[in-house]
Amino acid sequence: MADHRGYNSYRGRKPVGKIILAILLVLIILGSAGFIALQKYVVYDDSGKPRLELPGKSSPSASSPAESNSSAGDLEITVQEPEKAKLKLQGIQLGSDPAAWKAVVGGLTAAGQDTFCVTMKAADGRLQYQSAADGAPLSDTAAAASQVLPELLGGDLYAVARISCLRDTLYAKAHVEDAGLKNAGGYIFYDGRNENWLDPSKQGTRDYLCAIAKECAAMGFDEIVLTDLSYPTAGKLTKIHYGSGISAASLSAYKADQISACLSAIRDALKDSGVKLSLELPETVLTNNGVDDAAGIDLWHGLSSQVDHLYVPVTADKVDVLRQLMTNPDTLIPELTAAPSVPGDQPYLVMAS
């Protein structure tokens, strides 16, 4: 028996060099494949220097203003504005003395109110501000009002401008031919209160009212409420000259057409301003199914669809009744003599005493 002396039989030398060479070859192949795969993530800056931008990682030049070659004017930032509190539209009509306006408006927030209203064109035709409209009559307090209004309109409260439209003695008398409402004899018409009116069918009337509405919008008012947008309802109405070829049977429709067209002209003038447009009506119009033939008012003849709110002088005990008569009760703004003892969430406007 052969003597192995504790050793195993010889099996030959292991090829260590070949193993190392195979490992190097695999590493070279993997490196080449990785280099080729990363080529699509290599970008070059303006100087030609390469830079690796992996998926999901933003470019330093896009995220760092210091490294950006773009001007500050090219930077576009979107700011999310905080949501405004819901407007209650509860407030007060300011009186005719601008000296008292700041004090009244200053107390609205403490009283839980968020709205004030200013008469910018009175029933006699006088404007409560310095207007650029040709021949516009100004009130004695227009200069003082023009000093106070910018501060009030620059605040956080909701501001409403009141404009008396067709009831306007001063401008009608001064512009009988192009804007005044005439009688059958060709002279200015006088109503039962010895007042004069503008003719809604005349272009001069529409241009004038549109100019005033646009000026109020430019001042910063949030809403404009039109009052006296109607034909006169007192006096010798049969003496009014409406135009040739208008029969008695078609008179109501004719007047409703003219009032609606006048409102449309004002709304078109405000279309790019973002200002709301509303209408003041007597309580009797709503209780008569939205129609007053003598005034030329027909809510269903192009009026209700063009206004945001309906302001109605009414006593507090009748507010709920009026709301029940309306298709959209939320559009009603009652004009009251005093704030409700329990105001709740319903809007209202307290009229100046």
C-alpha cells in the first residue's frame, strides 16, 4: 500500500489569473453599459461643461436664483390668496354730509356690518363727485366728497353707489333735445311734483348714464344700484310725447322696451369692470307680479336677468312676505329705517334719516 503521509493526491494548480481576468472583463462590460445608459442624463451648460441630471432631480439653474441666467422679470410666481369671508351685505346708507362719513363707516365693523352706500347722483340730477361728463351738475358737497371717498373706497368694506337715473330735473332741462323727456307740445315734461325726467329712448340719456356708472366703477365701488329707472308715474302722463306711431295698446310694451334697453346699455358699459349692477324698485312692483305699466317696469321683460340685486324700500314686517314672492329671494336687499334687532344672515341696508 502506498504511503500518502497525510497528503491528498495531486489535482493540478488552480487558474487564479484567469478568474481575475474574467472579473475584470465583467466589470468593464457593466461599466460600459452604465456609461451608455447615463448618456441621456448628461446635460451641458453654456460653457460646455457636462453635468449629470438624474430623473426626479431638478436642475440647479432652475432651482437656484443665484445660478440662473434668467432675469427677475421672467420669474413667474403664483400666490394663493386667502379666501375672503362671505359677504353679508348688511350696512347703511350714508347721509349727504361727507364730513360725517368717516365716523359712520368707522363704526360699521364694530356693529357687525360690512357695507356702506353713497348717493352719487341725486334725484335732482346733482352729482356727489367731480365728474368729467360734459355739463354734469355738481352738488355743493361734491368737492368735499371727492376728498373723503378715496380713503373709504380703499378700505375692506363693501361699497355701493346709488345713481338716480331718469328722474333728473337739472340735466333734463339743460339738454331737452338730446336727453329730456318732452310733452306733446315739444317742451320739457313736468310731472306731478313739478320735476323733469330724462327720456330713456334717447341716446344722449344712455350715454350720460353710462358715463356716470363707469366713473363710479373706476372710483372703486363694488356695486351700483340704479334708482328711478322708470318713466314718471305722477302727473298728466297722457301729455308725455313717446314718439310717433306708438298706439295706446302698444304703449306699455314700448316703455318696457326702452327701460330694458337703457339698463342693457349701462350693464354693457360696466361689463369689464367687475362691478355688480342692481336696481331699486317700489314694493308695489313686487306685489304686482313684478310689473308697473305706467313706469315701464316689467321684471320679466329683460330686467331681472340683468341685475344682481333688487333693492326695495320696505318695513321690516313685510320682508319675509316679499322674499316669498321672489323666484330668487337671495337677490332681495330690503331698505329699512333701522337695523333688525336680530340681524341674522339676511342682507339689508339702513337708509339715512
